[in-house]
Amino acid sequence: MDFNKLFSLAGRVALVTGGSRGIGRMIAEGFLAAGAERVYITARKQAEVAATAAELGERCVALPGDIATLAGIEALAAELAGRETRLDILVNNAGVAWGGSFDSFPEAGWDKVMDLNVKTPFFLTQKLHALLRAGAADGAPAKVINIASVDGMRINPWETYPYQASKAALIHLTRRMAARLAGEGIIVSAIAPGMFASKMNRAAEAGGDHMAGQIPAGRIGEDEDMAGAAIYLASRAGDYVVGSTLAVDGGWVNASLPSDFVDALGNPAGH
């Protein structure tokens, strides 16, 4: 067994949506460190995407665009098809959150979140299907990695109704897409990030020390944590992980007790 090849992305071509900042940038940088031939990143803000690509180096290519609409999705797919004959790794990371009270939550906010967080990953994968099949033709499977959230596994205290619903939907959509595409050599899986500092996760960005006390691992996530998980799923090491969602959260979902239960139980000495 060649350990270096097990986690290598040498020769692979990847696309990371929402790749200009936050979790998307962590993943793009990790793929480049693992030897990816090219990593395309996309997001709406052209200057921000270009700046990130320049910072990450010549193997990182900026493809700015708005994939919140089907027209934007089709434009991105056409642009990539004009540059590449195959796609080995697709990371559906672009997403949005919206908070509001139950009594006044707007339909516009609901639709925006559900469209980008659930509809876009499906239709972008659909439009890139031919390139992904070509990526799988060399004997190594192509990979689709959907970026969900621990909020799709366990509710949070904030009134982000469509965000939590959309991430739960994406986790189940990952299973359904995996069932359809595995036979074509396209492996679909997902990552559910926990607390990572980013503009979307303002609680982690603003209150890292406080949030760390709520996490069994004792800290919020770091760039290497997210990059490592994505490299694992994208590389040969993750070829047998099909339809699963990997929680990368320091134990928030699977190793912590609900706070109300802890408060009621107390913390007896020695326990």
C-alpha cells in the first residue's frame, strides 16, 4: 500500500463552489496542497474570487458567477466544459443562511435559502454530469462532495428555519444522488461542518472562545480540519464512502449532551 498515493490528488481537476472564502477556500487550498492539477473556484463577487485565486497560486483558477439561478448554473457548466474535458471532483459548497422570527419569516428568505442550498447542488451536478462521467472513465471514481451542516443533523437555538431544513434535505439528497450515480463511477458523499470561523458562521467567528466550551474537542474547527476531511473523501482513501455524511464538528453532534439536560443533571465532582 502506497500511503502517499492514498491521499494524493495528483492529476485531478476540481471545482469548488463558494470557493473564495470560508470553508470553500479551506477545501480549495487543501486540494492544491494534496497535488490537484487545477482547482476552479467560483462565487458571485468577481474581485473576491480573483483575489483568492491569485493568493492560492497558478493552479487555482477563478470562475466568477452566480449559481443561484438555473441560467447561472448552465453558464458555469458551459464555461468549465470549454476549458476541461473532464471533472474529477465537484464540491457543492455555495450556500446562504437567513434568520428571522417564526411569525414574520419572509417567503423571499425561505426561497433564497432553499434554492441555493438544495436546488443548486442538484442541478449543478446534473449539468456537469458528462464531465464527471469523463472524470470517472480513467478507472478512478469521480467525486461529488456536498457541504451540508451539523444544523441538518441537530437543531440550533437560532431561528434559521430554511437553513436547517435545507441542510437536512441536502444530507438526504446526498444519499439519493449516491444511489443514482455510484454505478457510473461517480461517488457522492457529504461533509457536515460544525463551528468554523467564517462570515456565514458569525457565532464561531465572533465568539470562538465561548463556543469552544460547548464543543467536546475544546476548540472550534481549523482550516486543516476541513481540508483533511475533504481530501480524504476526494482521494483514493475515500472511494468506499458512498452516500455518507461526515460530521466535522469536534463532537458537537455525536459526543455532546443537550445543554438543557446538562443544566438539569449538573456536573457532580469526579464525573
